[in-house]
Amino acid sequence: MVDAKLWAAAAISWVLVAGLALANVLMWAPWSNKDNTPAVRDQLLSTVKQSTATVLTYDYRSWDKYIADAEPLMTGQFKVDYHKAMVGSLKSTAQTTHTISVVKVDNAGLIAINDKGTQATVMVYAQRTVTNTANPDPRIDVFGLRVVADKSGSKWLLSKLDYL
């Protein structure tokens, strides 16, 4: 009789432990796939800062190199629009006026990330130094941007950029 009670208690304990383990897995699984850890956030912000600076920097003397460096950092319609601008009127204007535009991103902060962890909105604060034939002395513009980045595989790619 004692052995039957002991086995029954052990079986109930095992079922409870298994049930708690299953509940833990079911409750943790949806959250464990989200990229919301500080390390991932820091990697996202670092990528957005570097990509934004690369996309907005150009030099009339090496135009094609700047396009080649920037395009792999973008996706979607933003990439299409960027390419059109860079091979269109912006290129001819920059080459005519010998424009050099260097962007440095000073700071960035995460505004939001979607539930799936695949799209993030980042506020970016930057400065642009521009020289050209009309302004041989550097002109410095300070500006803010709202940048949307989409996760593609393990990489974050810029999909939208709005000046504030």
C-alpha cells in the first residue's frame, strides 16, 4: 500500500514538473525569438548609424564607388529611389558643382521595433559637411532623420529615410 502511494505521488510530481516545463516553453518561445536584447539593440543602432552615414555621403570624384558602397545597405523602394536619384540629376549637379558631402551620425536611438523583430524605427541625429564650387568653405548642416530598417536574414537594411 505504501509503495502504491509513493508511486502515485511520484507520478503526480512528474506530471506537474512536465506540465510546468511545457508551460515554460510555451510561454517563453514567442519571446525568445525577438531581438530585443541590449546587444541586439546596440548592433541595430550601430548598423543604422553606419549605413545612414554611408548612404548620405558622396564625392563627385568617386561617384560610382559611393553608390556601390551604399546600395547593399538598402532594400525595397528606398533602394530604387536612391539609385534613380544618384544616377540622375543629383549626379550631374554634383559633378558640375564639384560637390563633396560627408555625413557623420552623432547619435541614434531606437523608437520602435515590430512584434516580429523584423522592422525597427530609429531616430538619427547627424551633421553634413558640404563643399562645392559655390561654397568652397565647408557648410555644416545639423539634421535629424527618422530611419526605418528591415531585417533581412541577419542584416538590418535601410528601407525608409525621412528628414525631420
